[in-house]
Amino acid sequence: MKLDSYFNDFKKTGSDLWRPYCDILGTLQFSRLHLSMVDGSHDTVSKYLPVLDHHWCLSRGKHYYDIKSAVGDLPELAQLCYELLMQRTKYILFLPFVTAAIVENLLNILMAVTYMYWQYSTDHKQQNDHYTKLLVQLNETTEKLASIHISLLYSLPYPKEEIDSIDWDMIAYLPASIPEGVEYRSFREVDNKFKILDEIQFLKQHVTENNNIHIVVFPLYGAQALGVYWAGYERLRRLYNNYSNQQSVFFLRIGFYDQSSTNFYGLNGEWNLNKIIPEGLISPFTEYIKDKNVLIVDDNFGTGNTFKACRKLISDLGGKPYCRSLETSWTLFEYAGCSKQVSMILDFPSLRSYFHHSKQKELVEFILRGEFTEYSKNIDELKLPELLDQLALNMSKAKKLNIWREDQFALMQQEIQDAGNYWIERSYPEKVYFEVMQ
């Protein structure tokens, strides 16, 4: 059976199965009974899957966001993850909830380490040869783990030889090889895996095939998880002998909100590519995108500066760029308006509301302080609307702007239809903009 057939079957029940347990950050709540077989001496599980109350556990604890302290746990996490996946553990029953949570925690640390090395290698050119090789290893490892995580979330059979192909020793030895004094990014604006998988399936069904797109590019840091899971999804499809509508995944370290001090341009306006891509990975990227349709997918659209820079870069290198935002700042557009240029920058706008980083960080702070009951209560008190209601409201806002083409509206309408059919994600809190009183 092809993978897409499994997904088609899952869409009928997936929303009802997972939605009650997945919150807006992407954290899962599951019964403490799932941990009933944990050996009391095995601290790794309880450290990473905290107790919310007497009945529930969370799939993310403070170590999910405190990467610096979590890196040292890689040997133990790698061993536990392998045992769970191979069903060889004496500590815990093989349960998808628990196993998926442990895999996600391990993958989360590895993604943070990958970005750290990406940043380190673009900032220290003399180190590129060594770190480029390590980045290739890390990219392959995170792709495999993302593929495994997807299979767990969708209850798909997964070959054990693929699990064995992961370099578990490399993961375990990582803490000893990391340079001293490095900093880790510990928060991604898009990190809800169900939201990411909703998006990947939507784009593959309605965008990539219709526009002959074989390359997808993800700006770092915000869209990293989206890119890793896209690569993992493609790998999973290949394991099921489905090679149609495949895309190659590339990353660019480019942004203007959180990387304002980085100079992406030379004295004469040329690109400083080695500030964007590790030197050893530049040639494969520039050669591959020539004369190709390239889809740029970022976490959200606010000012559009990142998209404009990425479009220019792809065009300058001989590719044809298309842009898609996972979220759109509809409340900002409603408050401040936007020009027709936005519809030319953003080829495929999303009706999702922009889940602003300030609110996400507020929720993350609850987790970092170990205030898990307050975290859950804060989400409940948001009293968010149903996702379909929020998408419909944003469609009305989009129409009032009078800037979008008919094909863009058609894609927005398709988004509403797919959300009603199988999306698992929820609606999101929006930033409210107020007039400044004089």
C-alpha cells in the first residue's frame, strides 16, 4: 500500500483521534497510565515528560526549551529512543504516545545543535570543512528521525532496518565534540508538528504539483522544523515506493528580525553567500536551483523583508521563486493596510492567523518554570474560536484588502475545505493592534 493511501485513511479519523490531546504549541497531553511501566530508576522519561496533574503528562517539559542543559542528555535520550523504537526496553511498554514524545525531544535537541553548527560555520569560515561534514550528518539524522516521528503520529508501519541505519553513536558523542561557549536557539515560532504536517500535505496536494516545483527552501531559524519534517515526509514516501511529486529541501540562514546584525551583502551589493550557507554547501545549492521552480516557505508573513530577500537571491542564482507563508498577519493588515505589492511577494498566502512570538514565549516561560498547570490554564482561558471560524473571518479580511488575485482566493478557499476535512491543528491567538491616541 502506498503511503498516501494510509494518510487518506487516517484523515477520516485523525482529527478526532489527536485533536483533543494537542494544544496550540504542539504539546501533547496523555494519560499517566502510559508511564505506568516506567522503572523508577530511569530518570530520563520523567525528566522530559513532566506530570501535569495526577492524571496527565505533557510531551514537553522545561528541557525541551532549555537546550543548553539538554544537550548533555543526548547519550541517554539516544539509547532510550532506540530501545523504544526497537521495542527492546525493559523500562516502559511500547506506546506511540510515549515513544513519539521521546523521539520529538531527541529531534528537538538535534535541530538546535544543527542550527548552532550552521550559524557557527557561517560565522567562522575557517571551520567550514569540518563542520560542513557534520552538518550533512546531522541533516540526514534529523530527516530520518522526522520520518520516524511522522510514522508514529500516523500509526504507520516503519522498517526496523531504517531505525538501525541512524548513527546513534554520533548522537551520543555529540556533547563531547561541541565547541565551548556556543549559544543555542531554543524556540521556533513554528514547532507544532501537526500544524506542520497539515501544511506539508496541503502544499504537496495543491501547490508543488500544480506549479512543477521540485525544490523547497526554508529560511532559518523560524522555518527549520518545517523543512526538517518536509524532508522526513519525503523520506517516508520513498520508503513506501512513492517517488512522485518529490521535492529536495534546502535551508538559508537569512532574516531581518532576529539577524539584523548579519550583513548578507558585499560592498557592491553582491550576495555574501557564505553568511547564508556554509561554504561547503553553497555549490550544491546554487547548481541545483538553476532553471528550476523553487518554493520558499517561511513561518509567517509580516513585513515581507525575508521573502523579498529570498526571492531576489533565488532569481539572482537563476531559479524561479514562489513564496508561501505558513501564517499571515491578518490583524496587522486590517489595522495598517497593505499594498498590492504584498500579493506579488506572497504567491500563496495562508488564511492561518499569525501566532505571535510574544504569546508563544509567554507560554514557553510557564514550561521553563515548571508551572505546567498554569500553562494549561492559560491556554484554556484564551477561549479560542474554532479553526474554521477563524479561517472564514480571515477570508473576509482578505477580501476587504482588495489586493489578491482569483487564483489566490481559490487556494484560500481550498485551505478552508481541507481544514474542515482533516486538519488536526487548532486556531491561534492573534496580536491586537490599537490606534495610538493623540
